[in-house]
Amino acid sequence: MNKPHTAGLSYRDAGVDIDAGNALVERIKPHAKRTARPESLGALGGFGGLFKIPAGYTNPVLVSGTDGVGTKLRLAIEHQRHRTIGQDLVAMCVNDLIVANAEPLFFLDYYATSQLDVDVAATVVESIADACLLANCTLAGGETAEMPGMYHTGDYDLAGFCVGIAEESKLIHGDQVAPGHLAIGLPSSGPHSNGYSLIRKIFDHAAVHPETHSLTETTTLLDAVMEPTRIYVKSVLSAMATGQVTGAVHITGGGFQENIPRAFDDALSCRIDLDQWIRPDIFNWLEQAGDVGAEEMLKTFNCGIGFVLFAPPEHTETVMQRLREAGEEPIVIGEITPRTDAPVVFTGAFA
């Protein structure tokens, strides 16, 4: 005789709410839809994102990248700043792709948490969609994972993945950078998404509460460090379309010393004049409050320059004019020279 079935454990009892996941998908579908490019196929919710190769390429090369936002995410969680963290995620991926003169095509995100808060997750994904529009790429899909026991309650983690496309003959490898070429810097919006473990350490060291401590009359420390990473896609690709850009650098983790040399070969060096731009207030505060040396600042932070392009001097004004037309305020910050010592040499007041 069969015994009557009694209620047993469910997936929800284990901490995973499938209904909440389904509710999130329905919330974010409209945001994904508004990012669709003409090449997009299918809709959010399938097992894979579908995307056609755009027309007009003779020898297309796919370029891919993945990244996160580091411990800036810790501040976003602690201070409920979920509305812009998605732009940081997208920017860190797409800004890497355009270094090679690749146009971002589609983006996927990974959102992992202990227990899904649909409102928080929907806010984050909406900000990802907003950023995809700025980068002219499609939010083609993603993954939301509830993993009780892996994360503290209220925490979540983010990762992003992006695929772009470039014409093989127009790929920028940096092998065209030569002595005399000038370095054109594009301003950052702040620390972007790098150095945040040090930033949080400085907050503790200085015993300040970033949400109430004023940096300027209108800006708190938290406002300054949570300013989202700039997305340089449209302006940089427009400048590269001139055919006069020989190299490019996204200033991310490792600052100037680690990133600048990735744009040219070992026989060259880049001389950076730090007096060519005004360093934003947040970097001055971090240096002073944390007693951080100039070398460490330049090795950790972008110090006000988030992207660098190289061009021959006779073509620099053409490149800069194209950047201005795209809304940038480009600055000539340095010059390529034959290498005699370090791959990056600094001059100026805070060198």
C-alpha cells in the first residue's frame, strides 16, 4: 500500500526562488529590447543570444573581452548606489575593445547573489542597458544566479562579457607607433573602476564617512568615487575612422605605468607631462588623505586621464578635431621617444 505523500523540501526552502528569477526576466526584457541593433535576432530569455555579422566587412575579426567592476561594487552595495554600477561594468569591457578599433556588438552580464532581490537586480540591469545604448551595443542576454551560502545576505557580484568586430586591415596593434607621435589624453570622470581597495582603505585611514564628507561645496566623497566610468566608444571610434590613430590605451588597473607600454614595442618610451591637465579634486584628496606617494598614485589611478590615443604630429589636430566634434576635450599630454630608460617617463609638478 502506498503511503500518502507528505510535503518535503523544495528549492525555495534551500534559498533559491525560481519565481523571483522569472519575475526579474520579465522586468528586464523591455530594457534589453531597447538596446537591440538591426543585427539582433531573437529575444531575451532564450538559451543563447543570436546576432548576425554586420554587413560591410571584407575580412571581419571578432574581438572579445570580459571584466568586472572590482571593489567599487562593495561601495555600491553598502550605500545603495545600484543605479550607475551597470555603466561601470559595460564601460570596463567596451573601452578595452575599442583599443583595437573594434566596434562593440553585443554584451552579456552575469549577476550572482545569495538571495535574489528583484528590485535591486532590475535596477542594475537597467543601468547595464542604459550603458549599452551609450556604447551602441545590444544587451543580448545574461545569467542570474542565486547561490545561498556563497555570498553574504544582500551582496551580489557582477561580471560582463562583450564581443565586437573590426576590419582586419584596420585593426590597431600599436606597431605603427613611432618616435615623435603625440599622446592625446581624454579626461576621466574620476577613478572609474580601479583602485577601489585602496580608496576604501584610505576612507578607513582618514576615518571619514564618504556619504557625509564633502569634497567640494556640491559633491561628497561618495559622489566623486561613485561617478560612473566614462564610455569612450563613439568618440574614439570616430577619431579612429580618420585613419591617423596609431595606438590606443585604456587607462585601467595599473594606471599609467602598466597600461601605456602595452600600446607600443619595447624600443619606445612615452614621456608624459603631468602639467598638461588639471588633476580632479578626488585624486588630490586621495593622495593627501592616504599619504599616497606620486608613483603609487600613477601606478594605481588614472589621475584624470581615462583613455589615450597616439597620432603623428602632423595628423594630431585632425584627430583632436574629430574628438571635439564627438564631445570630448582632448589634451596633448605627451610624446613617444626612443627608449633610453623606463617605458613611461613623467615630468611635471606631481611627478
